[in-house]
Amino acid sequence: MKLYFAPMEGITNYTFRNAHAEMFGGVDKYYAPFIVPTENERISRRTLRDIVPEYNIAPIVPQVLCNCDVAFAKFTEKILPLGYDELNINFGCPASTVVGKKRGSGALTDTLWLDKLLEKIFENPKITISVKTRVGFKDHAEFDEILKVYNKYPISLLIVHPRVREEFYKGTPNIATFEKAYNESSLKLCYNGNIYRVSDYENIASKFPNTDSIMIGRGAIANPAIFREIRGGAPLKTAELIAFSKLLEERYLALFNSDIYTLQKLKEVWIYALLNFPEEKRIIKAVKKAARLSDLNSAINSLPEITENR
């Protein structure tokens, strides 16, 4: 199965992706965090900065958060000259500021509207279109009608995160809902949700062997070596995590020339990386309270070796 790195807004920008590809690799494609094109908004070079080829050393797929076929078409025209052959539509984002405009998982509240949007988008597509989706807004039963809509269109890859919007990221993904897609759709499928360990990957791969790919997000921030581990490589070491953090620090400092902003970006990563050290309460607290880069580095440099049963 192919392995994809999920987009995570605010974290997996090109600086992070490039550093990850250099240090760990093992990823077939990185999906970039969403861009929000609108019908009347001029799409500037700054808007596209994260996905311009000269800033990316690894293969990426741009993603849009879109509720308008005209905006989608305009965005497509902007990225075609950049050499991309796939554009991913986000029907999964659960943020309140997003769903109220029928973007992200807000599009799933009205399957008739969703159907009309996709019909217009697929009338004359100039690029391959994949979809990343949740399975409903309030209830998993909604996926019956949502899947019927998706099955009508030549979606190149359906990335299914089997939670509804109201669950956000709580609890565990509903594997039975993913199984519905596996059994009732002819589309190529990608599973996404709560892959934190190699055993999590193996459970999905064995249960759904014809799944095209598996996408990992939070689990790959926590363990940036997870793709390597899945492919039979060495497990993550604490020294690697610290070296990765230092590489990110150097590049963020060069990019932003700001200790405070760099510290904020690193803390976003360490929120997940510290899941490898659940017993280290003192260090976890020190990282969260760090007011300077030196405070954060002092804390992480005292981390013990990662145990196998993390």
C-alpha cells in the first residue's frame, strides 16, 4: 500500500515537509494543507507560496477548501503551470469557521448541494481530482447518501476519515463505516485516522487488503519515523526527534527571523512528539511553559530513550 502524509494546518508546511523528507522519508506523497480560493478573490503568489515547486523537495498534492465550482476552476488554472496533476478537495475539516460556509465537513450537511457542486466541478475537469472526506456531520448513517454521491463521479482517490464532524478527533474512527466504503464503492480508497503505531497500520492493511493507500497525520507528527518503521526500518530514537527539532528550529529562524514564532511552531510539533513520553510529566510541563527556545531545548534534551511499548 502507498503511504501518504496527511495535511495538518499550521504544521505540515513546506519547511516541515522538506525536513521530514530529508531526515525520515518513506512517504509516497505529502498532501499540503488546504488553500481557500474564492470566486472573487485574486489568487496571489503569496497564497500559493507553500506549494510552489522551488520550495518543495518532496512530491506533494495541493488541497483546496472549496464551496464554489468557479473558484475551483480558477484555482486549477493557477496550479496547472506549476506542474501538478492532482488537486485534492477537503470535505473533512471540522472547524466551526469553516463548516458554516459549507466548506470542509460543512459540505456534508446537504447531499443535494454536494452533488450539484461535484457535478459542476466534474463537467470539464482539467486536472485529476481526489477527495478527502469525513463520513457525515452528526451521524455515521449519513454516509449512505454521501457515498452514493461520491460514487457518481470519477474521483481518483477517496480518502476516508471515518469520523463525523461532531466527533472532531475524539474517540476512535468507526471502522464499520470505512468498511461500507470498502464494500460499496468502486473508487480507489485511502484510509485515514488514528494510525499511531505499525500495528495500527497492519490492522487496517490486513482487514482491508485492497485499499489503495493509508494516510497518516497526527501519528506521523508524533512519530516522524512511522513510515520508515512500516516499511521495515529502524524504530524512532529520542536523538532523532531532538535532531529533527533542531533542524526545524534552524530553518524557521532563517525563514521568519523570530525566536517567538519559531518557538510557537516547535511547540505545535512537540505537543504530538511528547506522546512518546507519557510518563515524563515534568518535561511535558516544561515544554508547554517554555518562554524561550533555550527553555524548550533544555527540556527536550533531558528526555529518556523512547520505549518499545510507547
